[in-house]
Amino acid sequence: MSTLAVILFWGGWLPPSFLISYIFWHLLMPSFIPFNFIVNLFELFPFLGLVSSSLILATKVLIMIFFFLWVRASFPRYRYDQLMQLGWKRFLPISLAYVVLTSSILMVIDGLPAAN
């Protein structure tokens, strides 16, 4: 589940965009190592890209697993009768009120799709 969540919602094996911009602008640009050297390094050793992608994916999956376990250990479990009461007495009226509110707002601002 964590791997699927990371691949679908967290960018999978790609590093975070702020990390890419930080590495490029703060670490590579002012240094004496030219950017072409780093690109050639990945062309000479293509397994470096695979290793770094695997490490990024594994790190994201471990973070996701940590949060799943943390939430599960922090909150108590509901009994079946409590879940039924929560669903029917709390969530159903809230969701129906939200549907009515959304449709009312769309009717007021004339945002409903036109019927052909």
C-alpha cells in the first residue's frame, strides 16, 4: 500500500523538486566541478541513476510506512457498532448537506452544465 501511494501520489522514484533545484543552484553551479562532468558521470555509470532512484523510492516508502504505523498505533480502534453509528448518524447527514450546499451554490452562480 505504501509503495502504491508513493508511486501514484508522491512522484515515485523522482526526487522532490525543491531538492533538485537546491542541488543544482546551490551545490553544482558555484562549484568548480562543471555540470557536464556530472552528466558524463551518469552516462559512464548508468547504474548510478538506478541506485539513486531506488534509494529515493525506498526512502519515500519507509516514510509512508512510518506514518501508517504511527497513526495506527496512536488512535484507538473502533468497534463495529461504533463504525456503523459514525457512518449513519454523522457522515451521511454531513455528506448530504454538502451535496445540497454545493448544488445550491452552483445554481446561484449559474455554474450548472447546460442541458442539450
